[in-house]
Amino acid sequence: ASDRGIVRTFLVIGAVIGAIGVLSGLTLGVSTCVAIAEIGIPLPREYYISRLPVEMNLIEVLVVSLAAFGICLAATLYPSWEASRMRPVEGLRHG
């Protein structure tokens, strides 16, 4: 495989893993917020409010999701670059 093909393979795998992580985190986070908003978490009397407030902002959710996906892609850059520079014999020698 060419160096560019190796980098592309690592980036595609990183993108798939990142997408799965972002989608599962987004699903879990939004469903938890909706459940807390519906059911409510009571707070002790020391607080001025009786229930834990929940507010979801679409822009914030999108920015955090895109940032998480970008970090996943950025985390694949260095390993893909190192793997593309390694010759197959060196990879087999160093395991």
C-alpha cells in the first residue's frame, strides 16, 4: 500500500470510531437530559430551587459533537503518519 493509502485507511477507521462514539454519546446525553427534565431530580431544601434545571441548546450540542469528532480525527493523524513512514520489514521486526 502507498503511504497515502495507509494514512487514508487510518483516517477512515478513526472517522468510523469517532462517529460511533459521537452518536452513542449524543444519544445517551440527550436522552439523559430529557429524562431528567421529565422526571426531575429533587434538590435539598438548602437550595432556592426544588428541582435540578435542565436546558439543552442545539448550537452547544452541535459544537461539542463536532469538537469530539474533530478530536477523534486529530488523534489518528500521528499514528497514521508514523505507520505510513514505517517499512513493512520494520513493522514485522518490531511487532
